Amino acid sequence: MYRTLIIILFLFFGKTVSATNHNTGYSITQLSIQQGLSQPTVQSILLDERGTLWIGTKNGLNIYTQEGLKTYLHHSENPYSLPGNYINHIAEDSIGNIWVATQKGLSMYNYEQDNFTTVTPDAMYSSICVKGGIWFGGDNTICYYDYKDKTLKNIPIKKEDKDANPVDYRVQKILYLEKDKILIGTRRKGMYLYDCHTQQLTDFISDKQYLLTSLYITADKHIYAAFYGHGLYYYDSNGNMQGHYDKSNSQLQNNYILDITEHNGYLWLATDGSGIFMLAPQSHQFSQLYHIVGDYSSLPVNSITVLYKDKEDELWAGSVRGGIFSIKETYIKTYKDVALGNTNGLSEKSVISLYEEKNGNLWIGTDGGGINLYDARTDKFTHFPSTYGDKVVSISGFSENEKDYSHSINRQEPTALSLL
């Protein structure tokens, strides 16, 4: 008799996110193995100029288009398949080539043949577009692919210091610090600055005792570096340390930061176990997005491996076991049914009556789940177990002259129940 509804409340939340109002104002759209992803741990994300979403996992490369998902894997009998299934990094160069770096080699995608050409069997982990080509950072190497001769070669390095040699260890990140000056972040040997004109390499930041997990340069040229288990460090453009955040001196709840990006005036930090923290650089305040059981607007999982901002300024996150998901600001929040007593949703998804008090509290009548009370100030629900099983078809308020407010709940049968 009554159509099943999922209640959608149009809540006019502000766009800033506070530590207490942690998940309000964001819509999460997830793509994981349930939708056909080859493996649920995502390590690299790219939205190319054609609008294709490339997703690198621990077991296969996936592309997502209007036609749906497609997976590419290594096949030993096919030399034009991927060299390996463990995807480290995906990049698009300045002339539209798509590069896929695996643990067993670096490949370029061929659009016309829909296959791959492997250019080196070496593992690569990072890249940067430069004039006339693209750089790749790997284990004990920094390579340069030249668009003209279509070859991969090592970049020339002139060292001021015999100890300044990032190719002795994995090159984790390569970023422009300024025009013709490139910051090279290594896994365990600190950071170096490379001058493209002089080909000179100099020691820049020597935090060599820690394991670098991410490196980011903001629009105002501040350098942020995350070291596994040691939180977040930040430096000026000359490499001088300006500060350090961890859970002992800030609102961070996790020192294991795996990736960093900048979005909507905040520095977004992906953590291994505590979701995403957002840092407001001017106030040094943190806010948090994380998974809450029964809250469908919260993050699907709390271990985030990679953050990616595409050319349309949309934010994507890759996770451990949760696939990939987009994170968008929204003014609409959807609530679904949860276990009885869970404050993050409804006792039953079929909503057939509503009543709003003057203070903003919303009474919700369900089809078999009894009555629910929603408090907009706390964004929480209260279930009333004594009414569970009732079909609540109407709710009304008593006279304002009464000392207490009451609500009459009419069941389908001619009986009435009052909650004081």
C-alpha cells in the first residue's frame, strides 16, 4: 500500500568541515570489486585528457569509461600485455601518452591496438613531465624518455658532493620546486635538488633516517613531507624545516601518512588507519573524514593509500581493500536503515510519515520499524524499540499550550499511541 522510500534530508551544511562535524558536506561514490574492480587495494589513479579513469591496483590495471570497467593483466604468452600486475604508478605525459609502471617494468599504452609496449623491465615509482619528454624515478635510476627519438635514457648528473646520489636508492617522488629546478625525494636518502640547466645535483633536505612515503609542494612553495610513523614535516622553499605535526602535538590521530594533496584551501592527508585528515595551514587546525558504521556518507574504509586531484579539481581516493572513491561537496545527505539502536541511520528504510518540531527535531514514521527521532544539531537518530514493528502512517503535534509536547502516532488499525 505504501511505496518504499529512502529518506533524503536536504541539510544546509556549510562547506567547511570541522573535527566534530567530520563527515558532513561530502558525498562518497565508491568503485570496488563489487562493481568489477580487479583488486580492492588501489595504488595509483589517473583521469586522462579523454576522460578515461585509470586505476592501478595490486593485481591489475583497470579503466573506467562510459562503457563500464575493463581490466588489463599480464599474460606470459602475450608480449604486448602488461609486464606485471602490481601497478606502482600511472602517468599521462604532455603529448597524451599513457604510462603504466609495474613492479616488473614500465609500459606505454597503444590506443589504436589497445595494448602495451614495454620500454624497460625496471620498476618505476614516480614521474614528471619536462620539456621534450618525461622523467621516471625508479630503483637506483632516474630515466628520461625523449619524445623525438622515442628512447629511454638516464638523466645526466653532475654532483657537487660525491655522497649526493639519489640513484643509490628508490626515487619516490619527483616535483617541480620552481622553473628548471626539480625536487627529488628518495625512499631513505633524503631529498635533492636538480638544476635542469647546469645538470647539477645538490643535497637539499637530509632527513635520511626516516622512510619517505609522500612529498608535496604547495602553491606558495612550502614543502610537506610525510615519513612513515613520524607524521608530517614542513619546510620553506630553501629546505629549512618550519615545523612538524604528529599525534603528540596536534589533532592528528595517526602518524602513518601515505599521501598528501591540496584541495579547497586544505592540505589533505591520507592515513593508514584513520581516514583522511585536512590541515588548515594558517590556523594549524585539523579536521577528519573517516568511516562510521552505518553512516553511508562517511568514508568506506579508514586506510587510504593515495589521493588524486584531477584536472576538473575533483578529488579521488584509493584505499586498502575499499577500492577507489570520489569525494565531492554536497548539500544532500542520504540516510538508510541500520541496526536497531545505531544512531547513524533509520530503524527501517521505508518512510511513510514525517513531523518537524519548531526546534528542528524531526520525527519519522516508518513502515514496520516504528518511530525515529532525528536531531539535526548532532546528526544522530534515536530509535524507540517499544514501537518497533509498528507501521506509523501519521504523526502530529499537540497544542502549543500544553506543558509538554506530545506526538500522536496512528497505526494502520484504528488505535493510537502517544509518546510524551
